[in-house]
Amino acid sequence: MGRKQLLVGTAILAGANILTRCMGFFYRIFMSNCIGAEGMGLYQLILPLYTLAWSITAAGFTTTVSRLTAREHARGETGSIGRIVKQSAFLCLILSLGLSCFLFLGADWVASQILRESRTALSLRLLAFAIPFMAVGSCLRGFFQGLQQMSVPAFSQILEQLLRIGTIYMLAGMFVPKGLEYACFAAVCGIVLGEGGAFFYTFFHYLHKKRRWKFIRKPAISSGACFSLILSMAIPLSAIRITGSLLSTLENILIPQRLALYGSSSQDPLASYGELTGMVLPLLMLPSALLMAFSVSLVPEISEACAISENNRIRRTVSASLLLTSILGAGSACLFAVFPQEICYVVYGRSSLGHLLFPLAFLCPLLYGQTTINGLLNGLGEHFFLFWSHIVSSLITIAFVWFGIPKWGLNAFCFGWFCSLLTATVLSLRKLKTRTGVSPSLFDCFGRPILAGAAAAMIIRLIIQTSTPSLFLFCGTLLGMGILYLIFLGVLGCLNQDTFRLLKRKRT
């Protein structure tokens, strides 16, 4: 695989991510209008548990399948790929069925004792049925990601989102009038159908690929050796994901509880939590759809380069990745910081959400940077480093949530998140320098893009400051700022021949 295939795969996944994020926005806008901020808070309490279930049953195996598929394919050992996928999928299925039984039977206990919200029990019981589809489907998507054939994972994401949106639109009129508990249940129905549809789509294409390659017939690795290899890689990866998800789940559970000590009514904390996690954070993460795809593509790209010892290829990939990430992160930060109220008004019809979006905007360079850097380090096999660095950064955030929110509200969470991201980024960049020799200039990575983004945003701001917010004006603002941003990036030397040379396929 070369640079061209990396970019093509990234473009396919990025297109799918952007499309599904946009579809998800319509979904969230509809949900917020139907069930309000408190209902969104109820729904958002469930999602961290679903992410935790994915971490336990699939996360480590998905990355393992992706890396091993890329490695064996680079070596020409296609006979081993089928056995790797089969055994990984079997392990995912066993884990997911056990976790599903626990969640279904213990839904009332989890709702009352962990989430401290009994209205989530019904939704948790239904959510248990989605876990096996999610786990095995994610494992199979890792196979296609390892081959850099991103069309199947991309279209499975689109299908999943379509089924989620269609389900909530069909069931909203029936369940929403019955109360928030049943409105949340309708949303979880969408998750179950979405995961089921995506699984069957991916499984069908896997069987088709298997018949074409016939790679299961001639495995070059024994069953025992394959099992040992999978576990040796999947266990530390799963431990990283599980630890991170546990800490993230704890953080999400604590936020509304600690907000109750800061707020004045019992419903305000849940509503504030819904505004933050269900509305503002998805908006903040929308531009990172490209980086999510890029991060997934980087794992097999770096793994393959390591397998055949192409050090120059590794350095070029790292340099290009950090540069593109800094450009996107700085531009997004300037956009959200200069137009927070206008963006929230156009998307949600609530300009008041701008007071939450504004402080979070400054996190974009660090937040997006972590997405790309984690992909690079995963490809380099730095699982244990990611493990302890995630623990350190999560503990910093939790400390601010526990001690700071009762005194300063959500401002404490924003500052704590900034400190944790800064710590993780500094540690990760040092590790990248040690492994690859790439030491990015802070001024080149952050200073120049931020100057270009700030100049473009302020000029557009001066032009439209007397206008009334509207969808047409919003689209024009994005287009105008994007053009000016690219021009200023070129003027400041961020986009030049050396930049584009990094993205060309050139092996040494």
C-alpha cells in the first residue's frame, strides 16, 4: 500500500464520516426538539455504557484484525488472514453474548446504582441486544480496514445511521408522548436496528471476499499460534480501551451528579449535561470526521511500513498527518470561537448554547491532534504507552469534575479537559519523536494555522456582523472563511511544495 491508497481510503471513510455526522445532526436536532435537553441528558447517560461495551467486546480485536491483516497482506501471507478473522470474530461473539446477558438481567441494578437514573432501565435492557451485532461487525470491519478497502466500512456506517434515523422518525410519535423513558427507548431501538443492519451488510461482503480469495483454505499459521498472536495483541489493546471507557463512563456519570451540587433544581443538572454532551460536543467534533477516518487508515499504513522496515515512509506519514491535523484543528477552533452563537442558532435554533461552545472551541487543536496521534502510535505498536497516558489524562479530568464543578460549574470541566489534553499531547509528541525522529515545530503546527484561521474568521466576522443569522448566511460564511483560510495558509507558508510532496507516493 502506498500513499495514494492511504489517501483514497481516508477519503472514502472521511466522506462517509462527514455524511453520517451530518445525518446525525438532523437526528439530534429532531431528538432535542422532541424530548428537550433533559431527555437528551437521559439518552447521553446510556451511550457511555454502550461505548464501554464496545471497548470490552470489540475495540482491541478490531485494531488487532486491522494490524494483522495489513501485516500478513504486506508479507504475501494471505492464507493466515482468514484464520485471524475467524478466531477474532468468535472471541468477540463469546464476550458480547456474556455482556449482553449481564446487561439484560442487571439493567435495573445498573440504572439505579450506577447511573442513578431508574428511567434508563428499559433502554438498557433493549441495548443488550445490540452488543453482539456491534462486536462482531466491528471485528469484520477491521479486516477491510487492514486491506485499506474502506468502502465496506464506510457504507456500513451510512447504513447504520440511516436505520437509526428512520427508526426514531417512525417511533417518535408513538413513544415520545408516553414520557422521557419511552422516548429514550425509541432512540435505543434505532441503535439496535442500526447495528444489526450494519453487521449483516459487512458480513455479506466478507463472505463474498472470502469466496474470491479462498484464503481460509491455506492458512500459513497454526490455530494455536494464531490464537496466541491475537490475544497477545488484543488483550493490551482491550485493556487500554476498557480503562479509558471506564474512566470516561465515570466522568459522564459524575458530571450531572456534581452539577447537582452547583445548580439549583433537580432537573437543571441533567438538562445541562444533555446540552453539553448531546448538542455542543457533537457539534465540536463534526470537523474531526476527516481525522477519524485518517486515524483508522493510519493503523494499517504504519503497521505495514514497520513490517517491511520502510522508515522514510513512516516519517513522511507522521509529518503529513501532524500537518493536516494542525491545519484542520486550528481552522475549526477559530471558526467556533468567532461564531459560537451563530453556529448554535443555525444548527439548534438556540444561540444560548454558544456560551458552552466558545470555551470548548480552543480545545480543537489538542482534541483533533489526539485522534491522529493515537492512530500513529497504535500503528507503531505503542499500546502500553497509550494505556498509561490515557489513564493520566482521564484522572486529571475526573479530578476537575469532582472538585471543580461544584464550585465553578461546567467551566471547571472545560479547563480540566484542556489540561488533560495538553498533558496527553505533550507526552505523545515526545514518544513520537523517540520512535520516528519527527519533531514538529510548535509554530509551524499551531502558530501559523492559528494566525491564518484567526485572520480569516475576523475578516468574515466584520463582513457579516450586521446580518441576521440564517442557513444561507451560515453556508456562505463557511465557504468564505474556508477560501480565506487556504489563502492565508499559503501566504504564511503552511501550504507549499514541501507540504504537497509529503502527500505523494514516493518510496525509498
